[in-house]
Amino acid sequence: MPHLVHGFADGKFPFLPDFAVVCEREIFFPNHRGEFVSHRDWNQRCNDEVEMVFRMADLTLEEVREHICNHTGAQWMEEEGGSIGIISRTSEEMDWIVSEVTKMTSKYPDLGWQRSTIYLRFGHKNFQKGSALAEVARLRGLSAEQVFAIGDSHNDLEMLDAAVAQYRACPANAVTDVIRHVGRTQGYICQKDHSHGVIEALDHFFR
């Protein structure tokens, strides 16, 4: 959250969003003073569930760490607050890492991870961008038929689901897996990259 707030200030952003989801799972809302306040019930439940699944899978995660460090040049990251992740050297290396992690952690169905190119963050499979967006919609009294989502990386896949958002899109620079998913689920694949793609998708759905 501090990084996001710094970005808004540094870029002189003209308004604040109605909500923010950080670390791909924690929800915050701005108050009347423009300060972001934690959605405590959700965030506490999220942190408790992540901590529990990490305790259950502790030995397996240590085996994963040793395996990754012995067979790749990736970095194993453990940060204050219980965040565990991996940074690979290339996307291809991360492809291999994900395939190995999937096999090694199969006995822990609640253990999940979120990947963005060469970055991977472990967590609980039920707390990710998709479930967080659905929770925001629930709090606002909105159904999936009233929700728009656009994303470009693997950690957006749960959000780009018809059960979460009826209007789904990806910019042209999205990774191949996301482009295929959006196309397969009758979403909109933009011809433009990055923020220009976001504008294109909004115009496509809501012109």
C-alpha cells in the first residue's frame, strides 16, 4: 500500500480510486481524508488463512526452496509480514519453476501462488485478485454483470472470469496464457498495449 500511495503522490494523480487491492489480495478503501483504510474483516481473514497454510506446508516450502536454489538462478524471497516468493531470471525459467512447484505442493490444495512474469508470490488459493474483486462488488451491492476487469499477466486470470466480471479484456501486451484465456471465454482482446488498451476496452464495452 505505501508504494501505491507514493505512486499517486509522485504522479500527481488527479483523483483516488474507489478501492485498491494490493499484494493481489488485500483490500483498502479511501476515507473522507483520502487515507486508505484496510478492509479489516477481509484482510485479517486473508492473513490468518495464509499464515495457516504456510504452517501446514512449511516443510514442503523448504523443499521447494532448496530445489529451486539448487536447480535455477532464481532468488527465494521471505519478507517481513510473512510474504514468501520467488524471483526468476527469465520468464522461461519461471515457467519451469511453476511446473515444479505445482508437482511438489500438490498435497496442499489450499496453497496457491500468484505469478507476474518473473515474480511469484505464495499465498492461499482463495485470496487473489478475483476473490478480492468479488468481495468489493459484494460490499457495493453489485453483481458480476456490473463488473469490468482487464489484466495482462497470470495473476489476473482469477479476475478474468465470468463469475467475477461479465466484461473482461486484456491489452495487446498481455502474456500468451492471458490472451488465450480471454479469447476462449469470449472476452475482448485489445489491439493496443498497456493503458491505451484499457481505454480501447472501455470504449468497446461502454461507448
